[in-house]
Amino acid sequence: MSTALERLAHRLRVPVDEVPVLSRYDEERILAFEQIVHRAMDEEEAAFTRGLEDALEFVPRLLRPVAKKMLGGGRG
């Protein structure tokens, strides 16, 4: 089993057997794809955080911690 494929499956939070079609690719291509997925997920998280912070500007300051928690802020 490819180490890169295992990393990719872990990043996607799926079992390796859920992505069997990727096993036909060599380690280098799978690793490149995993890096693209990693970057995309990081960018999505950053966009979510920026959007949440922007939206919270419309919420009274004292209610922001509760609103942030309700809207999924601090998701991990």
C-alpha cells in the first residue's frame, strides 16, 4: 500500500479502500494530489474563518462568543 495514498485517505478522513482508483497512480502523483488537497482544505478553513469574523461584526460584542460557537467557530 502506498504511503502517499494512506496519507491522502487520512487527510480525507476515509478508509484507504474508499479510494482504490487512486492506487493505479505512482507515489509521486498521489503525493502531489495530497498536497493540492491539503492546500485547498487550508484555504477553505481560512476563508471560513474570515467569513465568520466578518459576520460577527454584525453581532453585539457581548454575544459574539456564543454566536461564534453556534456558527461553528473553532472547528477542528
